[in-house]
Amino acid sequence: MSILVTGSIAYDTIMVFPDRFKNHLLADQLHILNVCFLTPEMRREYGGTAGNIGYNLRLLGETPQVMATVGEDIDPYIERFARFSIDTRRFKRIPGQFTAQAFITTDLDDNQITAFHPGAMNHSHENRIDGELGVRVAIIGPDGKRGMIEHARQCAERGLPFLFDPGQGLPMFSAEEIAEFLRLADYVAVNDYEGKLLEEKTGRSLEDLAREVRALVATMGAKGSVIFAGGQRHEIPCVQAERVVDPTGCGDAYRAGLLYGIAHGWDWPSTGRLGSLMGAIKVAHRGAQNHAPRREEIEGRFKRAFGYSPWKG
């Protein structure tokens, strides 16, 4: 069963500053800021919402189709996905562009300074959702603004159900544009901050907005998540992680669980619990794509956490 994943493909360059930013920033001199942070530790990770979601779906045994616009530096990413048998035929290489990149510097207090270069992501509208896809559900994830709008319309025109996941791109949409997404989407997923921003932009509560779609999912980190669907409120507990190492990519892992449950016709409590489990598995590993449990291990952990298995056969 195939799932279409749209959104960003990105490289994350993560550096660790072995001190605290506050020790090097003068509050009364910020208007002439000129600082350099020495970062002896650096690593490069594979990321982007589409890449992360596609990776997690593959761990669940799916064969996702990942659609994204990428730069001339994409070869290492394609080679990596080839090793996991993840379809990259819908990667569109944009001449003269870099793949989207985030440069993140973290200090000892876990404060972060991030510079993000969208690069090829700004050309996401050059990809079209057309032809015979052979997919049951799609996700419209954080991407170039025009691309997200056009991909949502293309899904609706084809009658392809989709999950709208605005992510950190939510602020770039007007109230009218959000209203259009809600009209077109079948499902919506936000984290707690994005949920509050969505309520502020629309002047409506999440529970009220959920009436526009089949389900609205709000994740709240260690507090679990809630799914509003069919006039019901489903409280989804947080799964205890083996250890807490790095939250980067946990939301994408959760969304992979959502998509898997939707595609397989699971009930909402089971779908949300799989999302919660995938997030707990991810948080125990550094980076967004360095956890690698087998599908059987995921099913076993689900049964231990919740006392049953929603997988049939």
C-alpha cells in the first residue's frame, strides 16, 4: 500500500557550542552584533519533513512515494534512500539550486540559533500531483508556499484524501488560505504551538475547526496528543521512551504513524497510539533518521505498551 508524501527534503548541519550564548551576547550591544561561536562538534543529518516521514513509513513496511524539489547536491540523499528501498522518482532536481539546508548551533542550555536556506524547496510548485499514482492517501507537509497550495488543490481535484500538516510554515498563510486548506483537506495535524496559532488565525477553537475535516490531531509532546474526530475527543497517551536524546523529527515520526493507521483503516485510538509510539522510538536516537527498528519490533513494542495489536494476521 503506497502513500504520497510531499514536503521538504533537507540537510541539517548541527553544531554544538560548548558554552552558553548568554555569556557572549551583550544585551546593550545587540544593534551592532558581531559574534563568532567556536563549535568543535559538528554533524550532518538527513532531514526535511518529507524525508523523515518517508523514512518512518518505510520502517513500518510501507513503500511511500516521496515528492520534493531538490538541488544539485542531492546525490548522497538519493543513495541513502536507495539503501532503504525508498522511491525517489518524484524528486525533481532544480538546476543551480541547493537542496534545502538548516544550519543549527546549540549551546549548553539547549538554546538554538538556526539559519535556514530553502533553496530548491521554493520550487515545489514545479512538481504536480497527476498521473496514475496508485496511492490511497497523501500528506501536504511544510514546503514552498505556492507548492503546498497547489498540491492541496491537485489532491482535491483527484479525490485523493490528504493530511494537511502546515508545521513551521503555518505563519506564512493568511486566514483565507487556511480556510481553503480546511475546505480541501480530510485531516489536519498540528503541534501544541501550531494549534494555538491556528486558533488565533481563524478565531475558532481546534474542536470547532475539527468539524471541517474528518479528524484534527494535536500533539503535545510529553503530554501526549488528542484527536478530534466524528464529534469525539480521543486522548492519546505518550509512550515512555527508552531514553530521551533528541526530539528532532519526533513530530514527523508521529505523522508517519498517523498516515499508516489512516491508510490501513485503523480506528483513531490505535492510529494515534502508533504515532505516539513512533515518536517515542525516534526520541531515543540523535537525528531524525538514525533509528532503525524492524516492523516486528514496532508491533511488539505497541503490544507491550497498550496490551493489544491492531495489526491483522
